[in-house]
Amino acid sequence: MYFLPCLSLLALLGFIAAEPQLSPHVVHERRAFSPEARGWRLARRLEPHATLPLKIGLAQRNMHTLEDVLMAVAHPESPDYGRHWSAQQVVEHFAPSRDTVDAVVNWLAQSGVERTRLRLSQSKSWVELNATVREVEDLLKTEYHVWRDEDGAERVGCSEYHIPEHLTSHIELIKPTTAFGARVPPQKYQKRFATPLTTRNSNASTDLAPPVKLGSPSSFNGPKSDGRKVDGSTTLGLADCDQFITPICLQTLYNINYTPVATDRNTFGVVEFTPQAFLQTDLDMFFQNFSASQVGQTPVFVSIDGGVAQTTNQSFDFNGESDLDLQYAMSLTNPQPVTLLQTGDLVEGAGFDNWLDAVDASFCTFEGGDDPTQDGIYPDTLPGGFDQPESCGIIKPPNVVSVSYGQDEITISAKSAMRQCTEYGKIGLMGTTVLYSSGDFGVAGFGNLCLTENGTETASGTRFNPTFPSGCPFVTSVGATQVNPNSTVFEPEGACEQVIFSGGGFSNVFAIPDYQKSAVQSFLTNHPPLFTAAQFNNSGTSRAFPDLSANGANYVIAIDGVFNLVFGTSAAAPTTGSIITLINDARLAAGKGPVGFINPAIYSAPFSAAFNDITQGGNQGCGTPGFEATTGWDPVTGLGTPNFERLLALWLQLP
């Protein structure tokens, strides 16, 4: 991936002739949630002289073809299966039209913005300028306000914004606007901070809490535990798997008996967000008990936007997620090197778009993925911040990427969610499998928050609260199962109902993809949920999740020198990622490519026998029992848990 710097619009476009009259302004985007309901209070109008980093996302060409071209390289019956695209092919196929660029530039010019102030990405899909609040409010016919929480932290944004009607087909979204999370910085700095996102196995809470940086300890993140510790001197075996999950339990459950041989050609990435960090002493402690040959091994460290494996703060909350992900990803794929994508500095943190920037330069330089209200913006001029340019295209996308973090779908604007989702589709088109854990609160959102009729998040809401990015049809969403109490690894698992409940449900933003229609329709027809449209999106036309599951209960992990038991779909995600990584190894050894986006394959008829169907348990939440696991796909455990040997045989048959 090559970095292509932004160029002056004047240099790129030269003289643009006819400037048509502007049409009336219409609402383009409206905030979907109430800041007051999330603990914020209106403080004041944002100062008119303050500077906003305005970014106008241009409508891209051929977006209607994304699912089709992705299916062409990912569906096992396609003659083009496995023929993944190059980054340049992706850019050329989706670049905005010249008419779109010209229309937006003309609007800005007619509104009094000098063209010399504008910058356009090389592929012409993102227009940027620094503008005063007064200028932006006039352009967008809106007002920017400052909101304050009980601790005095401040956020800025507008409730809605408007653009000329003739531009609605040319502009996808504008930032920062309705997404809520942009902080008011100290007086001498004009920076914006990340929005509240949480790790998937965060500690349950029914209280609304102020936003925190992704990866920071809070009532909403850090591995869940029932408080039990494990005696490190105890030898745990298969007979103990209903109480203590170790690598041998997972290898037996999922029929894994494979040692990688193509590690020099294969890649497996795990995303973590600073200040969450692993401790080498914890890795060695775990390896000493469960994979002795790996003592001393460390992940391949990639620092994204100043990411550091900090050791200043050491606790269950600061180290639990990273320790969990790496101990199991590394032991299950040994001797495959595991790449740690450590994202964000200690000052500003980061969001999902930051790791996407790092693996695909087109997202940050061609398409301007970073959202000041969602992501860390770099260079970071705050004291102690990462003062270098943002990490764009610094590493080729790994063949598999596991991410154990997420947010409620309602907390990101539909347009921002869709823009990010298309990027997952694009890197899938290039041959990467992206796995996200589905959540730990059943049909509820993080902290057991549910939705009211008007879309407000509250602890007393009755409408189910789907998560993102699991609702994006171009990622693989991973739910959680358990070895049932007093059962063995040779008996069927159930949906996880210990400490956590497998996240699952139906998106309120994304339409159902073709690959999933038959499975979801079968569930709704043959096992109709006992809920109405007042509780979930039962239209049958929305994206449903999770796609599949893996064990997420009673994982033994070393955290800060002590063996703990942890629970969560964030344990299931790296386990599933490990299985796909081993399959990629076998394909690479056979002279084939990685499997890439796996959803069209795993939903196809030949692959149905490669999953262990889960038919016990549910995912309670929002004052209900939630959905029930049943025969076939269900919104608790998806298609079921993987059988490695059967999946391997099927994928080795494909080109």
C-alpha cells in the first residue's frame, strides 16, 4: 500500500467552469440519540471563532456493486473464488466521479470558501478544510453546541445539518457533525478525542456512564470475571473443561490437530487499544503451564498512531483483554507469529478507523476515514501525545484480524457506520477475514442498556439494542458458547449463560445480505421469536448476527501474575481467528490464497455439516429471555461452532 499525500484542489482540478445556482438546503443527517440520556448537559454554543477540521465525504461510485464483487471472490460456487483484488483495483473501482467532486467544490466556492483552502485526496473521495464554527454553521445551516458531563469533560456537535438538495446524491456524510464525542480541548490545543467504545466483555452496569477512550478501564470494559482464581500449580485436563477452559479444551472441542508449516507466508493480527496492554510475564506464565515451548515468545508489535504496550498501569482492567487475546491466539496457532496491532497513544487513544488506516492507506488518504468524533486524530499536539503523522498503510492487511471491541449501533451515525462498513467489505475483497465479537449482554447493549421507542438508551428500555460493527454485513460476528456444567467436551455445548450472554439480534441500520437470507428466513419462519416489532427489527430484511460462535466461558488466563477465569465473546473471537489462520496456513502450503471474507462460504449448503449446531440456551436482556438457540442459524450462536477438520477439507477443495 502506498501513501499518496493530499493535494491542493486548485492543483488537481484547475479551473472549474459553470457554477450552477445553489438549491434549497435539506436535512442530510440528524442525531439519532439524546445526549441528556447519556449523562450530558447542554453547556453553551460553541465559540464562533473556534476551528473545526471539516471533512466532506464524497459519494463513491459503484457502491451498489460491493456485495456482488465481494460475493464473486468469496462464494464457493463462484468461478472467481479466491481471486482477491489488489488495493489499486479497489481504489479505481470505487473512486467518486468527477461530477461529484466538481459539484461539491462549486458549492464551497459559491459559499465564499476560497479554493486554495481546500484539499482533495488523490482518489477525489474526501474534501477537507479547516473552517471556523461560524463558517461551518453558515455552510450547513446548523448550530454547534458544547455539552458537559458531571466531571466537567466537554463534547461538541450539532443535532442535525443541512446541505443543498442537489448535493444529496454527491455527499455521503460530513464530519464532525451529529456523531457525539468530539471534545473541547485545552485552550491552546484544537484536538478532538475518540467516542465512547467498549471492550466486548465489559463489566455489566445498569448506570449510564460518561464516554471513555476505547481501551481505558471503566465500568464498561475489561474482562469479566466471577472472582474465581486458579491454582497455577494445578494440572488441568480435558476432564475439567466444564469449569476451566484451556487450549487443549478448545483443540478437542473444535477438532483442531494441525501444526502450521507456512508461517513465513501467513499473517494473523490482533487489535488492541492503548492503554490496554499485555505483560510479557503473563504470557510466559501462561505458556509455562499450557504451551511450554513458547516461553519467551512475544507478538510481532506494530505501533499504530503511537500505540504502546504500557507497563505503568498494571491491573486486571489494564491487562486483561490483551493478555486473553494473545495467550490464546499465540498458543492455538503456534508457531505462527501473531501480529499485535497496538492502536492509539496514551493521551488520545483511538477508534476502529485508526487500525483501518494502518492496514489500508486508501482509507485515511483516499477516503478520509478518520472521524474526529469517533477516532483519534494525529499528529496529537497534546502534551505527551504522538506528534508524528497518522499511521497510514504502514502494514499490509493481515490475512485474519480479530477485534474484541465494539459499541452500540445507536451510538454511531448511520452514515458513519455505513462508511466504515464499506471499508470492511473492501479489505475483504483484498483477502482479509475480519472478526468482531458480538457482545456480552444478550439482546441488550453494553451495560445492559436497551432502547426506548424513540431510540434513547436507558436501563429501563424494552427495545433490543444491537451492536456495531457486528451488524455490518462485511464482518464475521462471533458469539459465545459454553461447556455446560457437569458435561464434557465430547457433548454438545450450549449458548453461554454464565456471567455473560452471547450478543445477537438484528441491525436497525444494515440490510440483510444475500448470503444470509435463506438462513435467517428459516429461523423466522420455523422458530418465530415471541417478540413483536416493538422489541426488535422483525422485518426479515435486516442484517442478523452473530454468524458463528466459539467457547466464551471459564477461560484460564494469566493476568498480573495470577491465573483468573474470564468470560466473554472477546475470548471467542481470537479462538475463531486462530482456526481460520490455521486453515489459511494449509491453503498457502498448498499454493492457494487465504480464504478472505468467509461469510458467503460458511452460509452455503456444503459448509453446513462443518459446524456443531447449538440448540440449548438463550441470550436474555431488556427484561426478556432473549432469543433461543435452536436448530440451524439463530441470533444467539449463529451457525454454531466450527469443526476445524471439516472446514479445512472444504476450503482445501476450493481454488
